[in-house]
Amino acid sequence: MASSTVTSAQPERPPRPNLAFRRLRGKRSPAEFAAAVRRAAREIGERVSCDARYVGRVEAGEIRCPNYAYERVFLHMFPGRTLTDLGFAPRSSVRGRQARSTSESRGAGEPYETYDTRDTHNTHDLYETHDNNEESDVLRRAFMTSGATVAAASLGPLGLAFDAAAAGRPARRAGTGEAGALEEAVRRIRLLDDRHGADGLYRRAAAPLRTAYALLDAGASRQATADRLYTGAGELAISVGWLAHDSGRFDDARSHYAEALATARMNGDAGLEAHAFCNMAFLARDAGRPREAVRAAQAAQRAARPLGSARLMSLLSLREAGGWAGLADRVGCEQALVRAQTFFERGPSDADPEWMSFYGEAELEGLEAQCWSTLGDWPRAARHARRAGDLQDPHFTRNLALYSAELADDLARGGRPDEAAGAGMRCLDLLGEVQSSRIHTMLAGTARVLLPHRRASGVSTFLDRHGALPRPA
């Protein structure tokens, strides 16, 4: 199918792997190294949405020179070294692209990860090169123009809006610039969700998704670019589906996940297929369809098995465990949990997909807590939820709030109202940064359980503060 969207063109110059950068990563997985980059950025007041895929692209030589925000972070991480020591090309050699106008150069750059507004005029040095004959004047503008707004305000409009008037005009085939922008849009949405939750993002994410599929329809000038566009559009559909899922719009989420699954199968992308089935299993569990959750998780495992990622198989086993718990099948749940732990203990690898940067020991504990909670084993659920909160990287603010809400509910149902109130208060402290209907729903359930215990220590304060919360739209 992709052959119909690809035209012949001059072969791209193959990138030269950045072996120096790979040596600096050492034994850490790309996801672990990406987490270290984000921590280093926070230490110096920068904000970058680094993930395993970005690290992989640097090591593969696709990013010859980082933008200014990343440069400051890398030099902070490796004091005494220069960009050349880190394996990057001199900035002057990367920026020597005189065939393109200044406005085009800025559009093809790094619209999501540069937050220092002093450097916004220099945000065009992320990608090595974009052939001018590949650029789609209409769709490039539609996809990239409002990145500066996103960089300036975390919850500002996601932009990337597709110009309805442009839809009727012919567009040139998409190139590497559009594919890169699409991948960055996915990263940006994930980063915002990690920090703030889904409620404020979902409606603003619909426009970039429409644009992504318009890019697919326009076609690509090279097979590799077409593959990137299909994967990027599918991953964006999953990200938008998750925003719908987490904000309680289950029908919308199901539609977006199905769209991602169709995209994966059209392009023969097993990784994207596994991801789509993974989220479909999660949605089915939350929507009260546990048998469907089991079957979707098993389908995800069949797709993922050849990919060689033990961590992915671990997560998918947890999705299956959640379905068995919903069926009140304790044996099936325990067997799936054992598989999840066994796969997890094999450790991270280069085969781990970039979207799994959230999945570590904290998430493992949190998902197991949900299984025991569904089975009604409140003390065991509370132990795992507490461990999840203790282990969670503070970068994932939404997950910290989620684990606190899970712990509060498990403690309340387990007959420990004073401790439940304390955990609930910690969750409330995070809701100024996080907008998630899922978490609001969990806290509302906890509050109902605690109502008969208003006289217990701290419970009245929690109930009063919870009652004063503005209700999510």
C-alpha cells in the first residue's frame, strides 16, 4: 500500500552513528538515559521532552546537532566536554542551509522542546536537512506554525491546527520535516499528559490528529518517510485516544484506538499494533468489559512477542491481569502477575518502545495494586499502591496523584480511614497541576466511603476540602 504513496527521489545520505554519545549512555537503557536528561534539565531550569526515541535518533546520527535547550542540558550533564566531544557536528555546519528562506528553516525545526524564549529565533537546528522539494507548503504551515505558543505555555492551545481552507488546495508530498514534526507532537502531548493529566488537553489534540491523517493522504516522497508518517499518525491517534480515555470519554477513546489499530495493520507495524491493543485492553477494563480486556491484552502479546522487548511483554501481562481481576479470576490474575514480574526482571533493552518511558517499577506496583483492589484484597492493594508512590519519578506528576488516589481508596475500603484521609490530602495537593477525570472519580468514591468516618482523625478536613473542589467539566 505504501508503494502508491512514494515517488522516486534522490537517495538520502545515510546518517553517521554517534558512537561517542552511545558510549556516554553506558549500560543505561535509552528510556533510563532519557529520564536522566529530563532530571538534568530540571536542575538548570530547562524543560525538554526527551524520551527513548530522541536518544535513539541522536545515537543513530539523525540529529547531528541539538537545539540550544538540549545543548545546555548535555553540557550540564557532562561538564568539561564540548558538543564535538559528545559526537555532534559543529552548529555552523548544520545551519548552513542557504537554499531555504529563514521562515522555512524555523518551521522545520524544534517547535516543542525549546522553552527559553531568548532562543526562539534559533530553534531550527534539530534536523540535519530537509530537502526543499519535499516540503508541503500548506500542511507544513498547518502542522508547525503554533509550536512557539505551545513552548511558551504548557496548557496553551496545542495548535498544529489544520487550516480548513487549505484542505481543498493541492499539497506537495510530505517529507522528513513533517514526519519529524508529527513525532514531536506525539512526544509533546505525552509530556503534557504526564505533568497535567488529560482533561485540559483532549479537545486541543483533535486538530493535530486530523492534520496527521491529512499528511498521510497527501503521501510521502520516500518509503522511509511514509513509514514514519504511518507510525507517527498511529501513535498520535493512541495519544489522543488516551486523553479521551483518561478524561472519561470512553466512546471517543475506543474510536481513536481502533483508528490506530487500522493504521498499524495497513502498514504492517507490529509495534504500533501491540501498542493499540495494549490501550484497548486498558480501556475495556475501565469500561467494565473484562473479558474483552483479556483478549485484547493477549492479542497485544502475540503482536509484541517478535519485537524482543521484555518490558513491553511485562506491561501487556499486567493488562491481561487487570482483565482477569475484573472477571474475579484470582488464579488467572496471579499467573499473569507472575509473568509480568518475570518479564520485568529481565530488565530494559534497546528494543523497548519509546512510548514506554512511563513504565518502571512504580507503574508495575501501581497496576498490581489495581488488580488486588479489583479482587477486594485491600491490604495487599494498599501495600503496592504505597510502594508505587514511593518509587515514582516526580516528573510524572499525574501518576503521583493517581497512586495517592489509589492508596487513599484502598485504605478507606480496608478500614483505615485516618490513613486514607492523609493519602487523599496528598492527592488533593497535586490536583492544582493535574486535570484527570479518572482521579476525580476515584477521590469521589473514597469520599463516599469515608463519610461515615467523619469523626476520625483528618477525615473531616479531607471531606471538606474535597467537597470544595471545582467539578471537572
